[in-house]
Amino acid sequence: QVQLAESGGGLVQPGGSLRLSCAASGSLFSIGAMSWYRQAPGKQRDLVATITRAGSTNYSDSVKGRFTISRDNAKNTVSLQMNSLKPDGPAVYYCKAGVTNTLTFRVREYWGEGTLVTVSS
């Protein structure tokens, strides 16, 4: 029914910026809250930021003041603007969305495949 596709990852220097995007596609769906997660090699997947459909945001302490999450409900997209990136090495950023099936009104979570971000000199 729904697919999530992340984009915008790549190699960036410490202190640099990167903007990630996630687009939902499919049919007969409505998107609720959307989130970005980060997972470094050998580590658990951690929540980075969340935004509700109405635009209310929440950030992890580690990114507060540096990252900004935003969304465009008309386009079914969510973005993560990452500034002042720290030299933490590679990590995969995942997009997650709460999705309502507009025929059945069933709600479930969808995950994207992730996009790789490497912060290194």
C-alpha cells in the first residue's frame, strides 16, 4: 500500500550540513506522525526527531539546536535538516511513518530502507 523512500545521504565534513528527505508513495493512505531514526554500525536504532501531522516537533537531546525536522502534508514528505554535524562516522538514517489505510482505517507503521550518512574528514 505505502512505500517510504529516503534520499539525501552522503559524505560530509564535520561541521557541515546535510538535508535528508523521505517521500511516501502509494494509494489510499493518510500519514500521521513521521520520525527520523539513526543507527550506527553495531548499535541500536535511536530516535532522532518526530513531527506530528499538525507540525509539533520533538528532538533527542543530542541533536537539539542543530537539527530541524519538517514536513509537507500535501506532498507526503518529511525532511531533516542537519547542521553542525559531528564526526561520528557512518550511520544509516531511517524514516518512519504512521499510516492510516483510508479504506479500512487500519493504522500501521512503515519504515524506509534508510540512507547512509558519513561525517568524516
